[in-house]
Amino acid sequence: MCRLLAYLGPPVALADLVYGPEHSLEVQAYAPREMSAGLLNADGFGLAWYDRDRRDAPFAYRNVLPIWNDENLRSLAAYARGSCILGYVRSATPGQRLDYANCQPFVQGRIASVHNGFVADFRASLRQKLRGRLAPEIEDAILGSTDSEHLFAWLLHHLPESGDLAAALRASMEALETLAPGIEMTLNHVVSDGTQLVASRMAHGTDAPSLYWLAGHDRYPGAVIVASEPLFDGPGWRPCPADSVLRVGKDLDVRIEAAGG
């Protein structure tokens, strides 16, 4: 079960999230507190960040090494800054390859996404059903074999209906129940276009993984953070309700809605 985080606010160095806090993303890789499956996240990691002074599309860095073994990341994370940052550390589902194509975040154009969860027996239960409904250009963009990348493609498939990330995320998750009824799956996502964050905490047939949010804290003034686990102890962290979608808008307002609402 992976760990993920997302940040939206004034530009900060990647290191302020990856290394700075007491329970940073790096620490959550080797000492997670709330993982419901697995012991650590040693199967790679990835970061996407938006520097809108340079371009609208995100920059991305991924590696199949454990995050604590990447000797280049500390220098990169101290240099690179973003007003919107997505990151994750990976605990691979058994049977999934450890290669770059299977590393998150997944990026298409201006949209970036990270997923923490799984679809039970994905290849047999959902893969072909889902791919058969995708537009050719969306299917062709799938490079890896993970359920996470296919779920990102499924979201992109629904995005043109409304042009709204939150609506597309809800619609894509609801449609999974029709495609694969009775299949156990966990669906914690964070999606962004660089100006907003949309996160879900959802599951079918089991409990959803942990997910928290923090807004307006003194350590990150004028910012909102969404994370699988709090980055530090103390007040301010709020658990996202199960079966909900959280939206952080351009003005950093936080709205939480029922997943089907």
C-alpha cells in the first residue's frame, strides 16, 4: 500500500515535503505508521511539480530505487520548487513489475495523478473491460501494466464529459462498480492541473486507506496539504471521511463532498 502526498500553495522546495518534516515522505517510505498492507515502500517513488513561471505542464522525476537510496534526489529537491507538488512512495502489488513505466505520478498534458490502492486480480477482473471502453489515443498513452495507470486513463476518459476534475473523478470511480461489481478495490487518488487538487478516499468491498488534509498551518502558511499520513505530529491534521471527494480550489478553499454527490 503506497503513501502519497500533495501540496498547493506558495512555491516551496520539494525538499520541504520530501525531507523536511519529522514524518516526511522519505520517512513514510521506510517507517509508515498507517499502512494496511505491507511493511514499507521500497519499490520506487515519484514526484511531479508545477512551476508555472516556466510552463503549465508539470515536471516529473521518477525512480525504481527506494527513495532513501537516490543520491541525486537531495540536490534536485533542494533546487526544484513548485506551487503544486504531487509525490508518492511505492509498495508494489505482488506480480507488478518494478520499472519506470509503472512509477507514478502519471502525467498527461497538464494533468498529474497519484493513486494509493489496488484492484483485486486486476488483469482478470477489470483490465480488458476498462481498456475496451477507452478512446484509442487514451489507451495508446498507457505505457505500464499497473491498475493505477489504467485508473488514471479511466479518469481522463471521463474528463471531457464535464471538463471538471472532481466530477470526472467521481464519475470514473462510480463507473467502476458497473464494470467490476463485487471486486475489492481501494481508490485513494490525488489529481491536479497545477491550479487545484482533487482527492478521493474511497473503497469497494474493503476499508479505504488513510488520508488526511491540513490547511493554513504555521509551518506551511497559505497552503493546503493532502497526505496518506500526517507529515508531523500536532493539531491541524484532519482525516478525510471515507467515500468522499476533497477539492482544493485556486483560492485554497477546501470542500468535501460525498463521492456520489
